Amino acid sequence: MQKSLFSLILLCIFLYSCKKEQNPFEINNQHIGLLTDSTQVKDLKTIYNNDSIVGFVSGDAFTGNINNIEIFEKGGKQLLILTPSQSLDSTSFIKSIRVIDPRFKTPKNISSLSTFKDISSNYKISRIDNLINSVVVTVNEINASFTIDKKELPANLRFDMDLKVEAIHIPENAKIKYFFINWNKA
């Protein structure tokens, strides 16, 4: 009896010690740090109880504009910019996250300080969109979009909006301007 009780206690201690704690800076396709694709605006105060949350609210609540929510560390360093799917709705899910702090990294070590080579070497590029001042590189595997300023491209590619930009057109050392994680929650 004592032997089985002792074995059960050891097993419980082992299982408890194996419990993996969530890395607050890990990016995956369904979570970023402590945020998940099911996080609602009302949950942010609990998740970031040691940090500062700044929600911009325009003067007119009926404009229909989506208001971004900025997350800062207590020391003032900006971490993330969150965009809810609905304005002024505490039950709204987080639709997109702009990653500011370079400590946030994917399992393949991609952060806001990465280059195009880092992205293309580690992930399959799903799509490249040619915009006015930038190109957006989409990686569906991690629900991410990386914006690269057209100033990073060769001069002959900067001004042609009709040009289909391919991965071979983007220099390997092109820096990421913005890094977004996008969630489509119904």
C-alpha cells in the first residue's frame, strides 16, 4: 500500500514538473506570447496585468473605426499593437497583431529584426503583394504578413505598381518594416 502511494506521489511530482510554461515571447499560428486566437478584448487586462494597455478611443463612438490597442511594458517599451475585429466591443476577438518588440520570435527565430532571407529560408512564402510604398510577404504557415519598404528594392522595381513582384526580386538583406500576425475568427 505504501509503495503504491509513494509511486503515485512520485508520478504526480514528475508530471507537475514536466508542465511546460508558456513562453511570453513565442509566436505560433494560434498564439503570440500569452494571446491566443480566442482572446477577447476584455481578457487583455488579465493577460497584461503587469503591463500598460493603451486603447485609443476617438471622440465619436459612431464613426465605425477600429481602434488599436497598444501594449507597453511597465518601463515604457512598446510590445504589440492589437486590432480587435469590432470597435468598442469588449467581447470582440483580436483580429491582427503588429509585433513591435524583437523579443517576440517564431519557432524558427523570425522577429521584427529579421530580413527577407530569414523569412524565405525558414518558411514557404504564400504570396507577395505589390503596394504603393511597400511589398507585403505573406506566410500562411504562421498567419504572418511582413511588410518590406520599397526603398529596400532595386530602383527599377520601386515605382511600377503593375509589376508582379517575385521572391527573386527582393534582396536577401531587405529589412522588415512591419510584422503582423493575422487571425480570422468567425
